[in-house]
Amino acid sequence: MERLVIAEKGFDSRLLVGTGKFASPEVMAESLEAAGAEIVTVALRRVDIENENDDTLAAIDRSRYLLLPNTSGARDAEEAIRLAKLAHAATGINWVKLEVTPDPYYLLPDPIETLKAAEVLVKDGFVVLPYINADPILSKRLEDVGTATVMPLASPIGSNQGLKTRASLEIIIEQATVPVVVDAGLGLPSHAAEAMEMGADAVLVNTAIATAADPVAMGEAFKLAVEAGRTAFLSGPAAAKRKASASSPLTGFLRD
Amino acid sequence: MDVLKVNGVEKQFAEGEAPGTVSDLLDHLGVNAAMVVAEVDGRIVQREEFGRTKLSTGQTIELVRLMGGG
């Protein structure tokens, strides 16, 4: 299968996985492996200076996975740019999943602040993967300022509702000249497969894997679904019709 | 009394006993420097500069690190 290419870097996997909400670092590491992920998102937070024992990410083999720091928690462009620069200083990585979510209830991304931050970060040499609402015009505006992908949401983060934005996602996919990564809200492997069948270049999943009863098995299920959906897209799906169309011959029936 | 504001918390030290550098502060707090990045009064300090970056009373320090996230 042809590789996913983001900012001239090739990947065999089209499933990006988030590292939040896992019960333990060991379960996370096993789940990432089962999912076949190559790009994994991470967040940047204050060190807990009263109780300093967070070692979650020590379980990630950095020679194997590309860490994609996010700017979660940013409420405006300025905060997002600050987080991206801190993440760069912490990791040496200049890739960033740009998230600006001022609304704590639905965590919907702010399009204006996202575009502002993207413009600055691209100029500063960052590879920017912006998390956005499924807005085709915003997608084009972000491409114009030089983002490496667009990452439209399927439904609100962590909601597991699936493809609520399908009609807009179709337009984004049709118009995009950068990879489209459907991010947020994919709750089941079938949702991921559906996004891939539509022609999405990749999907990003966190909650649906991390909070499953068996995250490792669910990671594998998402991997298979993404591969199936991609293969189906490349196979040229047959058209849907309103009426039946017999699959068996309509001659030679055993009747007079 | 010397005061450093660390991650939003005011830490008080007897005069002359506050950690002198970012490295000293991490040691004092028992924080492993791996994957940690610091900001002193809004300026990012790279890990390799921790030992050379002097702190003085009244400064605001942010210590951040990567953790699990989506």
C-alpha cells in the first residue's frame, strides 16, 4: 500500500494514536504496538512539584515512534505558540498538533486563533498539523498558510459519536492538497473504516482505544479497520442504488 | 526571605538559601530533568542550560514536561 506522506516524511501506518487516558504506561505501550502506530500525540503540562512521579512517557520507544506534541489547553493563539515552543525545547521536535480550544464543554477548536497561530508557527519553521472543525474554507486557508495537514474533527473530542460531520468532511477531502487526518470523536473501528473509505488519508484515535476494556485488542481492531477502509477506498467502491440488483443470474430458474 | 514562584506556587527560602540555578531547583524539588523544560520569567531555558541559568528572588519559573495526551 502506498505510504502516508506528511511534510515529506513517509509512514506505513495511517492510524495516529493519542497517549492520554491509558490505565498504565505498560498498557499504553502495548496498545501503541498493537495499533501499529508510528505517530503518537503527547501533551505538555506543568510538572507536579508536590508529587513528582510522572513517568508515563518513559514507556514510549522514541526510536520507533514520532512524538507529536499537542498544544492542548491553549485558549488562544498566543498560548498555543508558547506551548509549541516549549514542546520543541523539550523534545527537539518541530512537529506540532495545533489545538486551540477555548470552550471547555465541547472542546471545539477556535478557527480564528488556530489560523493565527498556524501562520506564526509555519513561519517559525514548525510542521503544523492543525485540529479544526470540519470547515472546508478554513481547511483551504490553513493549507494556504502552509500547514502540513488538516485535522478536521468527526465529533467532539472523546465523545465517541463517530462521523457527525460527514458532509463537510467529504468536501474537505475532495478539495485538500495536504493529507486529511480525521481526528476526534471516532468511537469504534467502523467509524475509522468509514472515514478511510471516504478517502481520508489517516485518522487519529485516543479515547476509544485507551478507555476500552481491552485497549490492546481495541488498538488492533482500529488498525485492521483503518487498513480495510483504506483498501476499500483504493478499490473503487461500487455505487449505491435505490433498488435491488440481483447478484445471481436471472435465468435458469427451476420453474416453468 | 527569598521567594521563587514555581508552577504557580510561591516557594519561600531563608535568605541566601534559595536554589541558585535551575538545576539546583530541580534537585531541591526532586524532579528528574529528563524531558523537562523550564521557563524563567517567560524565557525558555533548554535542558543543557539548566546548570548555568542563575535564579534570583522574585523570579517566576515554569517547569513543564510531556505527558500522555491526545
